[in-house]
Amino acid sequence: MKLHLKWLLPLLATLLIVALAVRGVTQRRAEQARAAAPRAPVALELAPSDVVTAARLEVVRTLEVSGTIEAVRTAMVKAKVAGEVRELHVREGDAVRAGQVVATLDATEYAARLRQAQQQAESARAQLEIAERTLQNNRALVEQGFISRNALDTSVSNAAAARANLLAAQAAADVARKAMDDAVLRAPIAGSVSQRLVQPGERVGVDGRIVEIVDLRELELEAAVPPDQVGAVRVGAKATLRVDGVDAAVTARVARINPSTQAGTRAVPVYLAVAPHEGLRHGLFATGRIELDRQAGIAVPESAVRLDEARPYVLLVQGEQVVRRAVELGPRGEVGGRAVRIVRSGLAEGDRVLAGTVGIVREGTRVKLTPVIGASAAGH
């Protein structure tokens, strides 16, 4: 009995080891077979916003512009005579009327010059009266033969010279009076004070700047348009502007087009008349678009057109796969404030296109759409 157990135990152990080895080999072969078997590709799940539908739309072609909003009428009140600023009657933001006094210069010197000129004019008038009486007397004496004709001619010349001296003195008095009046500075236009450039007590020279006045009732934007695009801009074209500090869009229209270009840039200045708005101010920066024309065609969002290859293309969703389709592009424009692109060829109305937000997707990729169909080009 002990002899049988002696050789039976090793045999059982050997059989157990062999059985475990065979089981391990079988499991490995099964795993390798499962790994080698082809797997069904995983479909790319698309949200409703990931697919847009090509649609026939009327696209507004626009031109982007930018510039500074400025008042059409501005005035810089300058000193016409030199003098010390005695009073400033306005401050920044004050409304003024045309002709309203905004500042006063010290006119002591000009008042003295006016009195001097007036006194000289009075003296010249008295001299003229003496010369005219002398002339009348000499004419009577010539008729009576008491004096010669030469003496009468001399009297005529003296009277003419006295008259000329009076006119010159009166002109000098007018000049002095104007200088006196120029010491009072008035607003040439109605508007609001935007700058006060001096303070009372300062001395200013001729053409010294005192205050600036702007009229906010009529504003315009000057935009520099490239020469290759200015040909499409027409006077009267509508525009929409976004102005810093103003929440709502501001409407405008093309009022004028400069006949010459800017030196250096060769851009053409285009002037847009801006509709009145409470929040607009002189000097604000604005960006916007000028409406050039309207065109109808098959359109998709501009972001859906892919330009990472030599020719533009789009990615269509046909059935459950992505298909690459080369397209010929038309003009870009806007629909409802969103950028879209007309496609001249390569797309048909109703084609479903992957939006640009999806990113790069290889052709042939399986996709899975949600039950909600993607929006049209006007909605993306």
C-alpha cells in the first residue's frame, strides 16, 4: 500500500500541472482570437448644433469699417487780439448759443487806443471845417479879384487833404473799435463746450486758443476704405455701427466719398452720417459694416467652409458617413447678423454640412445624429 502511494502522488501532481498548463494555453488562444476579430467602428455622436443645412438665402454683402465719430460742426474760439483773460463764462459740458459771450479779455489798452483814435478823428474834422471855410472865402475873393487863381487852387488842395485826414482818422477809430469789440469772445456756433484751454489771468496772444465747441446734433464717421473695395461703396448706402460705450447698434448712411486718396496708405476716406443717439460723443471709436449689395444663393455659415487644403471644401453628412465635397465659393455676407458664405457649386439646397465647431473629421467617419435636425445657415 505504501508502495502504491509512493508512485501515485507524483503522478497526480504531474497530471494537475499539465491540466493547468493546457487551460492557460486555451485561454490565451481565445483572448488572441477575440483581439484579432474586427471590431465594429464607433460612430461619432453629433449634437443638433454640429450640423447645418445648406439653404437658399438672400445674403447681404458688407464691408467692415472703423473710425472715430466726430461732430460735423466744431469751432475753436481763438483770441483775435492779445491780452489777459479776464473772465471765462463757460466750462466743459456747458451748452452755448451762437453769439453767446464765452470769454472776456482785458480791454484797457484797446479802450485807450479807441479814445485816442476818436480824438484824432475829431481833430481832423475840425481841420476839415477850417479848410472848407477858407476855401469858400477864397472863392468869393477870387470872384472879386482880391486873390489869384493859384491861391484858390491851394485852398482846394488843403480842403481835400483835410478830408482825407478825417477819413483816415475815422478808419483808425474803426480799427480801434473793432479791437475793442474783439476783446469780447463769442461762440460762433451753438453746441457744447468740449475743452477749456486757458484759465482766468493767463495772457494769450493773437490766435491763442480759448475754448472748443462741438455741435452733437450732426455727427459723422470717417472711415478709410481700401482702394480695391471703394468701387462697391455708394452714396446713400446703409451702415450699422457699434460704438464704444453704446449698447445698441447705431444706424448710419454713406454721405460722401472723398475724390482723392490718403497719402501713404492710398486708402479712400468715406464719410458716414450717423443717426442721432443720446449716448454718442465727439471722439468715440466705432466699428461697423456698410451694406454693399444683396445676393441670393445656396449659403452655409462661413465657419463651415474648410480652407486647410489647396481648394475649399465642406464635410457632408450622407447617410451615416462623412463625405468630403469640394466647393466653389461666392461672396461672403451676412444673414441676421451672422457671417455666411454663398457656395456657387458643390452644394445643393438641403445638404447637411458639418459645422466648423466639430473640428477635423476624416472622410468616411461614421456619425450618429440626434433626432433633432440641424438648423439652417441663417441660424448658425
